[in-house]
Amino acid sequence: MNTASIITGLAHDCQLVVLDTTTSTSDELRARMGERAVAHRCPLVVVSMRQTAGRGRLGRHWASPDGGIYLSLSFAPAPSAPPSAAQPGDECQEMRSPDTRPPDARSLDTSLDTHGARSPDTPPVTLHSLSHVPLSHAPGAPDYSVLPLITALGVREALAVFSPPEVGIKWPNDVLCAAGKLGGILVEGTQEAYVVGVGVNVNRPDEGAFEGAAYLNDMCADSKEALSDVNNQGFRSTQTLELEPVVAALINNILARFKLWGERGYDFTQFATEYRRHLLLIGEEVTLRTALGQEIATGTIEGVNDKGQLLLATQSGQTAVAVGEVTLRNPMER
């Protein structure tokens, strides 16, 4: 991946680390956060072309072959200091020592080698799933549990630029199109910040394409029939997309969403209408389950409320669900 090309396309300050291969971009970001004591509001971004130990929601393995984009961003809100209190770029300036500071806030981090080698005494930083991290710092403080939904809006917007067919969101944070799943998001937390991991299928591999997956380079097809052929007949697009513009678009749109969310007091209310507009499976009967497979609720999806909770029409009335995995009740009927 050409780092300079990514930098050229960036519209937001960040510390960018570009790797060929890593175990997990989220683990890599976590380790570097420990080394650098990442400051609030200046995001650290780790991008890789391959992961050997990627993971998805509910502890699932996330396969990460060539042709995809795997990136993680740090998100560290500072409730005690409004974003307007600092000048743009100040936070990035403060978190770099003179001998490691790159000439541009968006340039490649060269303090470590391109394979992610780190000192053996790197201080550990413990990750927790989002559901186990304190999401509010005080009574009445912002609810950061909607961070995956905010991220999904940014990812959807970025991918829609490259995809004529509609790109939508499966609650809470899977990004899909008519052909299948384009990307997924995993948000974890440390004591100081959240780690937002994103995986996107960009170029369909010559062999080993995943069942139910969609690939961005196939989205040149402009009809559902053509998209159906992608999955059913093993069609491979002859167009290979360059990864760098997609990486820049993802970073730009996600960071723009984070910034706007902060400017709006970390309130999801003003994003709810847009989220509803892109929400998939409305009117479908689904079952929500826990990570252990236990059923939470069954009903028909009606939308989301202003807190980002999924609204289901159940036999006992409308139910709002905050956490769960959505599966179609009768998938064969679709």
C-alpha cells in the first residue's frame, strides 16, 4: 500500500501507521497507544493489507486475506474539555516527541518498523468489549454505546462513493449491499480510549471468496440481477480497485463523524433519522440473541429510537433492544 497516496487523500489530522501484515490492527493500535500514551482527540490509525489473527463481534474469527482493508482507529473523547477549546492539530502536536514526530500530522509513523516490531517492554493495555467498558463518565454524561452506530454511518458513506448500488446498515454496525456483507466493525475499550476496528472487502480474490460476502470491486454491477450473479455464478469483476483511495475515504468519513458527534455533544438523536434511512431489514421478522446464543427477543424490525436501540414489534408490544445479534427468523423465505 502506498502511504503517500493515502496521506494525499486525507482531510483530517491523525497519526497514520501503514503495515503489510499484522496479527490484528486493533492489537497493533493498542500496543502503540501504550507506548505513546495517546492524547485525547488526536486519533491514531493503523492500516494493514493482511491480518493473521483478526477478530469480529462476539469473539468470532475475522478472516483477513489479500484484497481487503483492515484498519483500526483510536477514539478518546474528553468530556471535560469541549472540542472547541483546542486549536486544530494541537492535540497531534502534543502527543509526539521531537525525535519521532513526522513532518506532517498525517504522514507515516516511522518510529517503528513497517512490520510493527516493538520493544519487549511495551506496557500492556487491556482491551474490553464495548459492553463491559464504562460508557458514561458521570451521571448525565454522554452515552458512548452508540459509537459502533456512528462508525457504521461513516463506513457506509465512504463505501457508497465507490458503489452505485445502495449500501445499507444491518443493526448495529454491519455494512451490506444487495450482494452481501461488505464490511464489519468491532469496537473495544481500554482505560483511556476506544479502539474502533473496521474490515472491508474490496477486491474479490481469485479463489476462496467467502459465502455471503460482497466485494467493492463487484459493485460496478448496477442491477440486483447482476449482483445476484456475483454470488450464484462466481462472477469475478475485472476491475481491481486501488486500496489507497478507499482507505483515505474510510478514515475521512469516520473521523468526520466522530468530530460532528462531539460537536453535537455526543448525542445520537441528530443522527437517528439518517441511520433509520439506511437501516436494512425493516419489516423483517428477526431474532436477537446474546453472544452465547440465548434468545433475547423475536419480532419485526420497525427501526431505531433516538438512543440507537433497535425497535421490534413483538407479541407483547414494541420492544427496544440495546444489545444483540440480529438473525432472520425465516431466512429461506427471502
